[in-house]
Amino acid sequence: MSTALRIAHGTFGRVALLDMDCSLVRHAHPHCHVLLKVEGADTQFSVGDSVCSLTDTTAVLVDGWQPHAYVHDPSRPRTLILALYVEPQWLKEFRPGWAASGAPGFFGQPSGEVSPRIRRLTMDLATDMMMRPECVASHETLLSDLMIAVIERFTPWRTFPASIREMNISSSDWRIRKAAEAMRATAGTTTNIDQFAKGAGLSRAHFFRLFESSIGVPPKVYLNVVRIEHAVDAVLHQDVAVNEISERLGFAEPAHFTRFFRNHAGVGPREFRNVSRLAS
């Protein structure tokens, strides 16, 4: 079973140091998502239609809202992964155009060869999280340096203003915006896709096609993103029982919620909360 060794969180988003030996379901994030190997076996992720290796010399790069999955080979040893879930608004503080990190096409490719500097910063951040879990300000400084190095190496950042305009155009269908707003308003507790299609005045088939072309993911994946982000926020920031979070998000049984959380985050909600509190 996978284990979370450290979890840091703040205005930057979150950073997880995960000891992985279980696959994750196909999912997405509203963040700029970067996966870097720390040690252990080489492994791989599926990103969109590509299968991308994660090694000492290659990173996996996932655009905001891009479907991806962790593909673990059970015959191979575990992999220690530094997973970055970075908020586009935080990156915007470095360069206004970096707000495009939440848009499709931010990374030119879903994987790339890491530079010696990126490798060194990866190891520095992982080591600092392990040795000084409470020093979130130090983690954020290292993360800043790491993300700047990643963006400068792997993105066509000089064209980002155009990417922002394209992002606004691609999500311009008001019916899909209304449906997405409704999904967020219910925190993903309403899982009947037909209800959202009906609310948008579209047939189910047309709704699925238009939703994916506008948002970049199918409506079911979008609902799961909304649900897991609400779950992570509650686990991190609210002093309520996991069973209460499960009920609030519409799960029939706490065990179903735990399985959903583990399939998306790599570990269960209680472990996620306990490890994140090491940074308090």
C-alpha cells in the first residue's frame, strides 16, 4: 500500500512526498501538476494518450485538467515520488502569464529530461520536507526555485498571454459554464450526469461532447475533481471527523469515501491528515 511520507500545503498549493506501490485511477487536477522521482524504481504515468516514464532523468508534466493516471507495475519495487500540485494564481506572482499554468497546452510535452539543477532542487526539497517538516516557508522557497526551473525548461512561457486568451475562448459556451458552476455548487455530491445535461438543455450525448471539448475532461472526471478537492480541503483545514466529510460529500459509506480518496490521492484521508499535520 502506498504511503505519504510528507505533505506540505499553503498558498502555493500542495507538495506530497509519496512512497508509491499502487496505481491511481484516471483523474485530473485544477493545478499545474509536476511529478519528479526521488528514489526507487523507475515507473510511469499515462498522461492523455501518452505513457510517460518517470526516472532519475525524466519528469512527468501534467497540464491543469488533463486526465492522467499512475501506472504501477506490481512486479517492480516502490517509487518515492515528489508530486507538485501548484496553484496557477501563486505562479502568477512570478510572471503574470504564468496564470496559464491552469490551461491546456501549458507544457509543450507530457514529459521531459530534467536538468542537473532541477534534479538538485528536487532532492533539496524532498530532504527539507523530511528533515524539517514544520518549515513550510523554507519548502515554499525551494518550491519557487524548482517551479521556475521547471517552467523555464519545459514550457513556451513567452507565448502564455496568447494561451490565456485561448483558454477563455475554449470555455466560452455558457451552457457548459453553467453546468460546471452547478457541479461546483453541489461539491460533487450530485453525481447524476443526466441531471446536469437536462439543466443545460442538451441531450446526454451532446452534453458529453460539448463538456469535454470546452473543459478538457469528461463530466464524470470533472465531478470527481470537484469532489476530491473539497475532500482534500476539508481533511487539511477543517477539524471534523472523516466520517462527517464522507457524509457531507454524499458517499453511502465511509469506506467508499476512503477508497475514493486513496484512488485519487494515493493514501487514505486519515493518513493524509495525520502526515499533513507534521507541517503545522
